[in-house]
Amino acid sequence: QVQVVQSGAVVKKPGASVKVSCKASGYTFTSYGITWVRQAPGQGLEWMGWISAYSGNTNYAQNLQGRVAMTIDTSTTTAYLDLKSLRSDDTAVYYCARDSCTSTSCYLDYWGQGTLVTVSS
Amino acid sequence: QSALTQPASVSGSPGQSITISCTGTSSDVGSYNLVSWYQHHPGNAPKVIIYEATKRPSGVSNRFSGSKSGNTASLTISGLLAEDEADYYCCSYAPTNTRVFGGGTKLTVL
């Protein structure tokens, strides 16, 4: 069965960097992409970006350009989210999800359990 | 890319039907039938309940239905149950292979 498991909660200081992992199993990893979504306290879901597990191509949300990087390790079927120069408003639950998007269909069908990243001095 | 527009909250009594709208632009919702809807119970991961604007994934109750007209997509939940109380988000494919979420709608079952 498909499973998506994320790394645990972390606390970081402002200006630091964070790396969140997302281990996928139960399907052909390179046949899908991974999308990252975050939810700040009391706020809605925010699309952060997408990475192809096949090619490593990425698309990032405009407001995160320059601070975010998404990578893939196909040998361990794991996706990674790196976010640098952390600010207090980066405090959020970060989710990864299997991205089943083609030219005719697009949805996020399997989600990780979420990783709480707290940015605090 | 601006967030899609959803009502902040809707409510209904058990057994009733409610509809949540999701308004985008001709660049996202209006250009693609690639609208999906997610149910999110706080503390849990979101769950897809509608994709391609009108389709239900296997295992999702047929009480959930979706539609789209022009730049607006809609989610209808019929026969409301207490367990439907959750946050609901629409999401659209957008140009250059990006995605955009709606601001979310809190459903209260009275």
C-alpha cells in the first residue's frame, strides 16, 4: 500500500535553515511528482512547489523563490524540502503529497502526516 | 498567483445539503478542468474528495459532488453528517505547472 512518511517536528532559530524529508513507498516512485504544502497556524493551505521524481525538475511558488529547494533521492525514494533564512512566519505544518498531475488529471492523493516547523528565538 | 476565493465558513444541519464555491480566474479554474477538493480535519492530513472538478476517488462517499462553470468550481455535500465538519479546500492547476489553493472554508454541522 502507498505510504508517505515525513520526518519529525523541529525547532529552528530565525535565519537558520531546515530540511524536511518525505519517504514514499508502495508505488513506482519515479512515475509521480511530489508537491509540498504548508499550513501556518490559523491559516489555509499554501502550495510551496512541486518536484518531478523522474527528472528532478521543479516549480516553486513565486513568494519562496530563492529560499526554497526541493530535491529527490531515487535510491531511497525520498523527497526533501530545504528552506533557508527562516522567519517567524515560516512557522507551519509542512506536508508532502504524491502529485498525480498530468495534462488531463491533477490531484494530491497520498499525503504525509505533516511536520511541524517552529521558528523561534 | 493569487489564492482562489472561497467563503470563509458555511453551516448546515444534519441531513441538509451545502455548497461551497471556489472562484478563480480564466488563467487557472477557467482554463483547466483540473480542480480538486480536499477535506481537512485539523490534526490530520488533507484528503482528496473530488478531482478533475467532478470525479470522486474510490472510497469517497457519493454524498460529495463537484461541478464547474467558467471560473467557478463548486463542492456540494448532501445528507450532511456530523463527521463532515471540517475545513474544505479547492485547488487548481495553474500555468507553468503550478498549483493554487483556495483560502479554505470551515464547515460547521449544526
